[in-house]
Amino acid sequence: MLYGKNGRKDDLVVRGARVLDPVEGVDAVLDVRVDKGVIAGIGEGLDANGHRVVEGAGLVLAPAFVDPHVHLRVPGGEDEETIASGTEAAAAGGYCAILAMPNTDPVVDSAAVLGSLIEDAKTQAQVPVGFLAAITRGQDGAELTEMAELADQGAAGFTDDGRPVVAPALMRRALQYHGITRRRLALHCEEPTLSKGGQMHEGAVSAELGFTGYPSVAESLMVERDLSLAAYEEAPLHLLHLSARESVDALRAAQAKGVQATAEVTPHHLCLTDDAVRSLDSNVKMNPPLRSADDRAALVKGLRDGTIGSVATDHAPHARHEKEVPFEAAPFGVTGLETAFGALYTHLVDPGLIPLETLLERMSAGPARAYGLEPPRVAVGAQANLVLLDTEAAWRVEEKGFRSRSANSWLLGQTLRGQVRLTVAAGKVVHG
Amino acid sequence: MGEIHVMREGYLPPKQPPRRHLISIGDLEREDVERLLATAKSFSRSLEREVKKLPTLRGRTVVNVFYESSTRTSSSFELAAKRLSADTMSIKAAGSSVDKGESLKDTALTLGAYDPDVIVIRHPQIGAPELVARYTDAHVVNAGDGKHQHPTQALLDLYTIQDELGRIEGVHVAIVGDVLHSRVARSNVQALALMGAKVTLVGPPPLIPRGIEAMGCEVSHEIGAIADADVVYVLRMQRERMAEGANYVPSLREYTERWGVTPERVRPGQKVMHPGPMNRGVEIDPRVADASEALIEAQVRAGLVVRMAVLYDLLTTGPVPVEAAEPLEVA
């Protein structure tokens, strides 16, 4: 389900880093040796065997990150991102695997389109990529795609991300088809008549600024509907980019009743509130919108207690001229691959809102499990998928530093604490 | 500054550096508003003279860019600039490069190349004035951006209230009607709250934005709530902003029946204001609009002197750093 450039497998020793793998239960200062792309030794005073040695003192070595929600913009949006540029950005952000969304032009709704993306990934992807296919043809919400064939072709899951599956009966059919495909359905929950024209969260800030509101209930109503359908069909689902307290509450209640539901949350929803929209900066315009401080608190709590198991960047590159317009005219979406760890370390870990171990788990094993992928591990015999993190380093987010083709980041000009020093993906050093 | 300053009668030039732009009432402190109203008052006296033109802004250039139709605002900005001897240029979206798909950024860069001192902009989208401020060196005055702000309207309304009632602090203003779509309402709530007036918003629930009480006003859905007010401020029903089938109100007939401002609902001595253009017979009964308590023409007159004061204030105290927008790289 993941496709990337095959090629060299690297030899490497990371010496004296704090090895932190919350899933394996490792937290100690150790050396880690990688032989031909496989973790061959973990211990003290390991022999370098002539490998490249990376000094890890004062740094954290952890399982590399998995981003379950990236817009690579291919086919059709190559001015904004490509497989090559998007996976270079992922490598710089500490990711060893990413999942790409199918809302492209054309939509990834046929085996032919999916097949050609997979072929491209095999020659261009620095970091392995999984491609989700659409639930409905053209993401029009009318007819199911040929899900079984798409699954056979290698689809990593199914989603109409960017749009909801409006009709409940069609949503039900898609859930039924999970029995055949065994691939996760990932749902963008938005009731379109309630969110129509919405530019930002409906609340005191939208009332003051005059923007048409996109109320929380537009999301939570669909979350509740989809959880009801999943319970009825006993099929698993994954909820994309949750933003509202009511959604988290509904998810927690459904999980307690045994519904197999996973969910993700973005760095921007974890770090910002609708107050940021007062800047009228088009780089804080996203769907779902930034919500209230209370919603943000519920998202952080949900991530901490595991109700929300994944951090997803929803990396959504946009051309510069598309965002250099008044807020109301700008498209939704912000980039995130290269800034996710720094943003979350700075805004959640440093202030004590969430432990580092929890963040690392939610950025790696959590999203891998949600899609049935092998979680990256720091364990002897495992393929090397590693990230070396400097939690002391402060760095300024600047446009010229981005590997992504787009720079529509809400963090431009900000100084972050926490930087990725080295990324190893599928046994290969891809960054650092 | 001293040599171009021609005001007499004890008027003192502003001591505080004024804001570089006027984009939102939120850009202003109470003392800024007081200074602007005082300046406007002194201009109103100068306009009583036979020769109404002042040389104050001779050699300055004011560009008016209107992306939305306007009678009152565009004409009063133009006249205000002319009364102060500034050179003016007016651009309307229709018939300009906007018709050819030029972006607002490029229009701003083009106009900025002429080094205008002030750009007055009206635009249907929230945030357009900030964008122009980011890409030009001109002082930017917001003449209405979408549903966001219309700061000079609020200032002229404050001026009118002060002129008629002798004060603003403690005055109770009921704003009636389509608050949801109204930049006038937003600027007025902010401005009135800043000056210590009491504001009650009155209208049908779908037309009162959720959470607006946080701006410092009260909300009522009953027209009876206007009874206590000193001023009844009637908003236009913005039919053009109401999408087909949005069902903000079931019908204009029902709206008028329950929330229309009629002679029966106005108490003697209550002042009535309206930002125009009016829908007579919808939100305001023609008998109310034409009654002596109506301040609607006074508002228009105030618009001229208040806009003169805004232009004067922006241009006569020297440059101050841009506060409104982060500098961005321009490719």
C-alpha cells in the first residue's frame, strides 16, 4: 500500500541519543545501528562497523512520523506540489510515510489514475506514499467508485476528503463495501447546508468580523451520523481533521460502545483558535475552520487521552497568487509537513499540555494503525524508520526554507522550538 | 505641518500620531474618535463660508477605488478631498482592468506606482483594505469591505448623535434589522461601545449573528425593545445579500409587520437614523423617514465633514510606521 523509490539501504549509527519509542517501551540513552536499512543493534557502546556516525547526544531518536493526510496535488496541481516536492517536504518534517488524498484533477477514482500515481511514486517519492482513492466517482457523492478493484490496485483507503458523503444511504453502502476492500474509509464530516458559504467558525469572532459562520454543529452532526452508520454496519471508519468539541464527545461515546472509529487532528487546530482570524491572514483559512478555545481544549484532551489517535497535517499547498487575495476569496488550506513537529512541540509539549511520548505516538504508531500499516518501531530487526529530533533548537519558519512548492504556512515568521535533524525512511536517510 | 494648517477658532492640531490607516473602528482609541469629531466640527464651520474650499491638502492625491456601487460614500469622499484641495481620481471596477480579471494585488501595485497619499477603497470582500495597505505605501481608508467594517459611516453617525443630543456617552441606541449582513452595524456597535453609549440590537434571530453580544451590546428579538432608546437606528434590508432559499426571513411582508419601524412604534422625541439607501415601506415607514425626528439628511451632511476630518487627520501629522499588516515578500 506504500510506494516509493526503491534503492539504496543505508548504514548508520546514531550515537548516544535518548531513544524514545513509546510503543516498544524504550526510553534510554543508547546507540542505534542500522545495517543495510534494518535496525541491527540497540545498546551502549555499539561498534560503528565503519558506518556513518551521527552524534545524538542531547537529541531524541524516535520512530519516524506517519502523516495520514497530505495533499500532493497530483495529478493536476503540479504548480502547487508534486510527488517529489511533497515527499521531500515530508522527509524534512521527519516523516517516513504519508498518505495522499484523492481530490485531484482528475480525481483518483479509477484504477487507471491510481496506477499511474503508483508508477510515478516508484520513481519520484523520497518517502513512501500511500494513495487513497475516492469513495464516489468524481467525488460527486452520487455513485460508488469500483472500490474492490481500487483496493486490488493498491489504494491505501477511501475518502472523498474535501467533501462530505452527503447521502446517508450511499455512506452506508460504502461502509458495507469495507467487508470486501478491508481498507479504511476516511470521512470528511461536514453538513453542507449548515456550512454553506462559511468562511470561519461561527462565534463571537465571526460575528464581529462579519464572516459567514461555519458552525461546529455542521461537523458534529455528520460525525454523529457516520458513527451511527458505522455502529449499524459494524464497519470501521476514520474521521478526518476533527475540529469541534461535540465531535470529540460523540467519538468518545461511540468508542466506549465499541464502534471501531479512529480520528485525526491537525497541528493548526491543536495550536490556534478562531481568534487568529482577526489577522485576516488567508493562511489561517482552512476547512474545517479554526474553532473556539473550548474546542481547542477538547481536541488537546482528546489527543492526550487517545480518543483522537493521530496527528495529521492536512498539508494543503496553494499557489501564492491564490492566497494573496482578500480572506474571503482565498481557498481553504495550509501547509504543514515541514512544521508539524516544531509547531506541536512549541505549542503543546513545551507548555506542558501533552507529554512528548504521547505526541510521538500520535504522530507515528497512531496514524499507522488507523490505516492498518505497520507502525514504525525502534527495535532490532525492524526496517529503519527513524527521526532524530532536537528539542532545544529554535528556528524561524521562512518561505525560503521550504521544500514544498508552496509556502501557505500559518507559521511564517514565527520561531519554533523543536527541529528535525535526521529522517530515515524505509531504511534510507532522506533528510539530514 | 504648521504652514498647511489653516484652521482657526482654537483648533489645535493632533498631538498623538494618528493611525496610518483607517480600516476598522477597532484601529481607533476613544481619543482618536474625539479628535476626529472635533476636527469635523471645525470643518463644518468652515463650510458655512461662501468659499468652501480649503487649501489644506493642496498637492496631495486621493484615489477612490470602488468595487461596489455607492452614491453617498463615493460622492462624499470625492467632495471631501476636493474641499480640501486634494487631487482626486475615482476608479470604478466596471470598465477598469478588474473587468479583465486583474487581481486586487495587481490593481493595488498599479495604483501605488502613482504614489497616491490616500487610497479609499470599497470592496465586497472582507480584508481587501488590508491587502491594499500591504502592497502600497498609501494611507488606506476603508469605505466598506464586505460585511466587515464601514468606519467612516460609524464616525459620521457618532458625529450626528453628538450634534443632535449633545453627547454620546450614556445615549441608548437601538439598531434594528439585518445586523448579520451589515458592516454599518458592526462598525457602529464598536464605535458606540467605545464612546460609552448603550447599544441594543433588535431583529429576527436569523439576522442577528450568534455571539455578537461579545462586542458589548444587548440583543432583543422584539421590536418593543426600541421603546427605551434615545436613537432608533434602522438598517437596510440587504436583499441583494440574501441568497435565494436562505430563509433568513420567511417574507419581507412578515418582516415589515413585526420589525418595520412605523410611527406607532416610535415614541415622540425619539431620533431615527438610517445609513441609506432606504427601502421605504420595508424596514422603515415613509412617514418615519420623512418626520422631523429623522436625522437621515443630517447623516449625509455629517459624512462630508467627517471624511474631510479623516483625510486631514491621516495626512497632516507625518509618517508613522505601518501597523496594520505584516510585510510580505512581493515576487
